Amino acid sequence: MPIMRLEEIRNMSSEERTKKLGELRTELLRLRTMVRAGGTVENPARMKELRKTIARALTIESEQELGLGKTKTKEKKKEKKKK
């Protein structure tokens, strides 16, 4: 299960997304430090999920800067269902 879904990331403002990216990166750094120090991590898969979520957020951020990204996924799905 992803930490944040695409819809959640897309609905955030740019400032919120930047703040969340900082939090995710800090958590990933903390986990990496624990592993390097020889400690054990409760959930090793969490590191993979953090990396994926950071990549998703950065991708959506760049899409919005270029004007390529989807704005609201639910609105488009509703329009398709009406047709």
C-alpha cells in the first residue's frame, strides 16, 4: 500500500507538496542511517515505498510545471461515465 496515492499528491498545493517531500526525505535518510549503523529496521519495505512516493511527488511537480499533468482525475472519470 503506497504512503500517498496519486490523487492525494495531485490535490496538494505546490507548497504542501514541497513540505511533504522534505518530511519523506528526512524519514528515508533516518532509515538509511539506521541500516548503515548496523541497526535493524522494523519494516524494510518502507524504504522502497518512501523512494517511490518521493518519485511520484517529483514527477507530478514537474508535470504541473510543464503543464502536462492531469488536474483532477475524478472529474475526468465522472465525465467519461456520463457519456
